[in-house]
Amino acid sequence: MIWQLRHGRSTDLRRHKGQKGDRNSPTVFNAAGHIAQFWDGRAATIEDQAKGPVMNPVEMAMPSEKMVLAVLKSMPEYIEAFQKAFPADKDPVS
């Protein structure tokens, strides 16, 4: 966070096609306890917040939720991690 404040930008330069977004990311430290997510509070929960960057055309630029699932399911390490995190789910990558 200090680096971001000094330099006025995120330390993550791996944005989609090198684009610059119009907002800086707030910290996610203890974010589940916040009353709202994002600087403007547009996401009510941490679960809602997690969906935003994936579909954002500047951040991750995934065209649809279906494509996100296809990419995740194409990576064995993600399937294994989701199975460990959600052992009771029939389809943990969903």
C-alpha cells in the first residue's frame, strides 16, 4: 500500500493488454469484515467483489462466466485446489 501511495499506481502491471483501469484497488486485508467492497461500495459482500475483476475488460477481460469456468477446469491444479476447498461439492469448480 505504501508503494502504491508513493507512486500513484498499483504494483501489478499485468493488466489485460497493458490497459490502465480507472481505479486503484483497496486492500483486501480483513475485507470480509468490511460493510461494503470496492471504494464506492458497489459490492455488498466479499463474494460479490470477487466476481468484478474477472469480468472487467481492463483487469482480466473474460467474456463470460462460462469462459471463466472453462479456463479454471482446464487447469488440473485448480481442480485439485477447489476439491480440497469444497470437498462436499459435487462440482467444486462452479
